[in-house]
Amino acid sequence: MGIPISRAKLGMWLFLGTEIMFFTAFIGTYIVCFFGSPGWPTDTHQTHINIAAGGINTFVLILSSYFVVVAHEAMGLRDFAKARKFLIMTMVLAFVFLGIKTYEYKGKFDHNILPGKIAEDDFQAMDNVVKAMKTAVERELDSLIPGTEKPYEKQAALNQKITEPKAGEAESAEQRTYRAWQGWNEEFNRLRTEVSGNKLTLKDVEERLETGYAHTIIVDTKAPVLKAADGRDLTHVAGTLEDSQIEAYKAKQPFTLKAHTGETVSIAPDNLVTAVIPAEVIDLGHEIHHPFVMPYGNLFASCYFLMTAFHAIHVLVGMTMFAWLLMQGSALNETWSDFMENAGLYWHFVDLVWIFLFPLLYILPGLMRAV
């Protein structure tokens, strides 16, 4: 008497019952946070939620569940070669799912969409820019002065490497790069001081990123390529030279340049020094993302990573079960049918969880944004 199923299958169903309660807690928490937090992040440009990637992963998991059904059916028909073939295809799709999820995670890590790292007010956003710029400045210093010394020791070593060019000689590219880093470091220190002193607004910082920190124009300090019409030395001016400005420079024609301070500086033709040194643009700030404010962003990131990471762990557990079956090779036979059925049940549960996560994390925010 009793339930006409194996003890292994009964155990799997009981285990899946606990798993359902486990994920129900996560999903319920997310729903309460989503509807109970006015201003919950819904802009995919800020959250870096890739709806297309999530949709592809949904299709991948559904297809993998179908392959598991075919493999289980083949086991019942004693066609073990076919079962192995569809198990292999299931494993391939599982790797595809994890690969796409890794790609999504990378986008969030690259843009610092991480719990505890997201700015929820203007000052936090500006502080994030300062931290990102500090990291970029120190990374550039490490590339110029390799070694294990501390940053201030490397900076002192770099300062010693800077020499004045001899009369009539152009400054080397290496020296110009050193001077570029010096100028960039000075701009960083100025920004850090002004942000900590509450002297800037978020808009001010955004404008500086637009006009000053993305590129640095490198010129010779002894024979400046650029001087302002009023005679001011524009060595290490931070800005971006447009194609038209570069052409004007080459033709020794006047043009204007927007400095990092926001002012527009007139470059007069009489002040274009006939140096052999060309204006050189070095990208030093490409890793510095523009600041943004995301209310409830840290709560969103916590929910997102908690649910998707635990789901990914369950995917890995399912893959381990399938790998154990595939390791049997030609020894795979009918004695593994119950194991195959339980592995299939577990995989269908993993698929079902994603069916809930996809609309909640990817579709619902977009729908609420459109309302």
C-alpha cells in the first residue's frame, strides 16, 4: 500500500516543495519592494537590464526542458544513445544560459550596478565619479611606473622622470604622456576638493566629464602649440578637439576651444606656435561613467542578484546531475531511469522558477514605466 512512486521520487518532490517555499520568499519580497517603493528603478539604461538577453535565456531553458523530456523518454525506450545525445544538448543549452547570464552580470559590474555601490542622491553620484576617477588615475600611474610602490611614491618617481627638452628639440611622446598624467591628476585633486567642499552640483560634474576628463590635449610646455588670444598658456588644457578644430589648427586658422572650466577660449592664428609637435589626444578617462542617481537602486540590485544568483546555483546543480549521467558513458542503462526522472523534475523546477523571474525582473518594470 501507500503512494505508488519510488522513495527517490517522493524525496525529490518533498525537496522541491521546500525549494518552492525558498524562492517564494524571494519573489514575494521583490513584489513587496517593487510595488511598495515609489520611484523603483524601471529605466533599463540605468539598471542595465537586457530584456533581449533575458528573453533568449527563457527560450533556452524551455528548449532544454523539452530535451530533458526527450532524453527521459529515450531512457524508457532503452535507446540510451539517444538519451545521451539529448542530455549533451541539454548541457550545451545550460552553458549557453550561464554564458548569457555572465554577459549580463558583466554589464552590471562594469557600470557598478551593485548592492551598496549605487548613488541614490546627488552627492553619492558625485562621490562615485571621484572614486572612479581616482581608480583610473592610479591605474594609469601603474602603467607608467610599474612596481609595488605606493601611489605617492610612484608619483614622486614620475615627477623625477619629467625633464625639460633641450633648446630647439621637441618633447618626446613619453614626456608628453608624463605631463598629461600630471595635468589629469591635478584635475582629479581639484574635483575631489570641490566635491568634498560642496562647491559643485551634479550638473557641474557632468559638464566637466563632457569637456575635460574624457580626453586630455597634450602639448609641449617649452613651445606650446596652443595659446589663448589674451596670451594665456593653454598647456595641458583639458578638452576635446573636434575635426574642424584640428583642421583649423593644421591650417593655422583661428578657432575656439572649450576648456574644462566651461569657458570658451579663442585661439588666435598669431598664437599658433610653429612647433613640429602635433596636438595629441590621449584617452585617459574612458572608464569614468557619467554620474546618475537611482533611488532604491541598491535595494533593486540586492533583489536582482539574490534571485538570479541563487537561480544560477540551481542551474549548476542540475548540470551536475546531468553530468553524472553522462559520465556513465556506454554504461548508461535502465537502472539510471529513476535518477534521470528525478534530474528531469529538478530541471523543470529550475525552468519554472525562471518563468517567474523573467517577467518580474525584465518585463514588469518596463510595463510600469509605460503606464
